[in-house]
Amino acid sequence: MSQDLKTIRAELIQRAEAEKAIMDIDLQMSSMAQQEGFYTALLHYADDDFVKFDEGMLPAIGKSAFQNRTEGKPGTKALEWRPVKAEVAASGDLGYTWGNWKLTLQDTVMHGVYFSVWRKSADNIWKLVLDGGNTTPPGQ
């Protein structure tokens, strides 16, 4: 195998490993949200320049802005999500996940889709830099 093919193969393996890593961390964040609350989980994984989009609100720009917005509120534990896809840039330091979420309340269940953008920090930890989503029609 030529050196070029070996290099390409190694890069593809690294990207696949990085995609699995952000899928796994996204699932860990969902699990934490169900245990400790949605806001607590997002703050745990958020980078300092995190941006959060919410329906009907201006985005919270910066982890501290999101923290101020959610001060004293852990967030719902009734929200769960599962990533459908992850993709990582060739550089290996930026990627995204997207998937489906479900909010189960006492008298209703809501569904939606979400996206999360992840960036690898200087110490090789994936951090959440952008997050948003919306509801979808029932039965979708």
C-alpha cells in the first residue's frame, strides 16, 4: 500500500473514531440530563463560548450567559435524546451530532429534533459549542 493510501486510511479511521466519540459524549450528556437536569448537563459539557438556541428566545451567547439564564434551575429531567448521526471535519477538531428528542410530561409527550456542534479542546476533550432544536409534529 502506498504511503498516500496509508495516510488516507489513517485519517478515515481517526475521523470514524472521533465521530464515535462525539456520539458517545452526546449520549452521556442525555443520560446526565435525565439524572441531574437538562441545564446542568449542558453546562457540564459546554465550552466557554457556547451558544444555545431556544424556541421563542434570543440565543444565549457564551457559557456565562446561559448559566445566568438558567441560574438556580437544573432543568427538566424528563427530556431524553438520541443522536442519529455524527460527522467530524477532516481537521479532527470540530464536529456535529443531530438526532431526535422526546420530552415526557405527566399529561403529554412532545418530540423534536436537535443539533449540537462539538469542538475538541486543547486538552483533547470534546466540548459543546452550539446547541439547538425544535419540536416536530406528533407522530413524526
